[in-house]
Amino acid sequence: MDFNVKKLASDAGVFFSRAVQFTEEKLGQAEKTELDAHFENLLARADCTKNWTEKILRQTEVLLQPNPSARVEEFLYEKLDRKVPSRVTNGELLAQYMTEAANDFGPGTPYGKTLIKVGETQRRLGAAERDFIHSASINFLTPLRNFLEGDWRTISKERRILQNRRLDLDACKARLKKAKAAEAKAALWSDEVEKAEHELRLTQTEFDRQAEVTRLLLEGISSTHVNHLRCLHEFVESQTNYYAHCYQYMLDLQKQLGSSKGEIFSGTFVGNAESTSPPPAATSPPAVAAATLPAVPTIPVVPTIVGVPNTVAESVLNPNEVKPPASGTRKARVLYDYEAADSTELALLADEMITVYSLPGMDPDWLIGERGNQKGKVPVTYLELLS
């Protein structure tokens, strides 16, 4: 019992001594032991690393999960050491709604078919997003959190100990200075000087030891940078793969929709092909189709040329046999890269210029494109027709 009381009294005395020293330093009434320039640079570098790591971590979390409520929920699950429940991505939810809508409208209708195609693409986009989030969380966010919750906490703890050792050292220096000043006035204070010198030697040793421990931890920040650099490369690789998959999925969808647009122009929105009564001549197309479908630029139609078949099926089989008209061709700029599906099509590169024209009976979504000696079918949706 007496031992505990003495220990509490000693701790209280040390705390009071540190508080007095700290206050006098702030008021400019006491001297302060300064760390060397290299040590100060290590401290500043560590603080900078911690601050920017926190900002990058928080903003990456926002990038991967924009919903703040969902982020709070994931944080609570993590702190409770429980598995975060699987959450449907926005793309997967949109795919579900589109598929259900297609079943209600009729999966065999043009609108229903398109909803199914777009919904499937949205599902693939959602799955790609899920994989990206999972990969980024493991390879990038987790190492950043481990640094803040592990290494940085250790560094902060040792820095606090070093600060206390420094206050103890400066307090001993102040006591020694007062003892020497009193010794000059009376020889009775010689014991106080000897005691103060002994305490100063002890506190100096403890301070030097703690300074070395803290310095080694601060120098380890260089290894932290190397580790975070590797994680950053993995994050960029994951993000690149994610966007590459998204781009490919959208290209595939664009090709599917481009090949089916001919059905819309041929009148599938107006009525069923089995209907025996033709629509009135004055009937205008539905507002939905007019609002949804992009305007197709007018392309001059090449007059029938002797030896050139008039049907689409015959004309597109041998595009190299097609001769350009004397007039009626147009220039077009390619908007996206396009890979030819077969020998009748012309591969395209984004931003290049080609010459295009149409043939009698051609699908309105396709044109004949020429680039030098190369010739083949090209999709209208990949072109910007120039006047």
C-alpha cells in the first residue's frame, strides 16, 4: 500500500515537473533542447506522409464507394471485425430492372430485345466494378490503413515518449542551473548540485536512447514509401483493367445495337410483320422512336451501275468490285476504332479520314468506305459525316 502511494506521488511529481517545464517554454521563460536538423527533417517527412496518406485513403474510399451511408456501414463492420455483407452494384441493379422490364414489355419486341442486350452489358459492367473495388481495397486501401493504424501509431507513441524524455532532461538542466546559482551563495547547497548532476546524467541517457529508437522508426518511412509505390502501381493496373473491360463491353454493345437498328428503320416499331393491312400513308412514326433514334445523315445514293448487284446481300459480299460514283461521295471522320468482322468490312482507326458513299438497297446503318486502295463496309455509328 505504501509502495503504491509513493509511486503515485512520484508520478504526480514527474507530471507536474513536465507541465511546469512545458508552460515555461511556451512563455519563453525556460530553455529547450533542440533536435538536430536531420531529426527535424525526419519528423517533418513523417508528418507529411501521414497527412497525405490519410487524404489519399479517404478520397479513394469515396471513389470506390460514393455513398456515405454505405461507407459508414462498412466502417462499423470493419471495427466490429465482421464480414461486410455483399452489396449489389448500381450497374447490376440497373441490369435487373432492365431485364424485368423486358419481360413485361415482351422479350421478343424490339424494345424488349434491346433492353435485354443493354441489361446484360450493365450486368457485366457491374461485375467489373465489383472486381475493381475488391482488388483496389485489398491491394491499395488495406496497406494504407495498415500504415496509419500500425506503423504510424507506433511512431506517434515513441514520439510522445521522446517528448516526455526531453521535458525531463530540460527540467533537470533547469534544476542544476538553480542549484549552482544557490551554491555560489552558500556552501550548504553542494549536495543539491551533486544530486541535480546525477539526475541530469540519467535523464540525458534516457533521452539519447529514446531519440535513437524514434530516429530508426522515422527512417523506416522510406520503406513505407517504397511499399506504397508498389501498391499504387497495382491500383493503377486494376483501374486500367477495369476501364479496358468497360470499354470493350460498350464496344460490343454498340456493335449489337448497330446491327439491330436496321430492323427499327424497316418498320418494326410501326407494326407486326404478319399484319395484312398496311399503315396509312400519312401516319407519322411514334414519338418514342423519333426521340430515341439519332438522325441518320443523308448520303447520296449511287445510281445503279452495270455489273453491280442491287441487293444488299450481293453487294456487300464483294465490296472490292464496287466502283465509287463520279459524284455523290462524302468525307467522314472516324470516331472510334473498329475491327473488321470479315473481309467485306473495312477496319477503322479513330480520327482518320475516309471517303464514304451508299449503294441502292444498302442497310441504312452501313456505308461503303474507301481509304486509299482499301475498300469495305463501315458502320455509320462510327463516323462523323462532313459536309
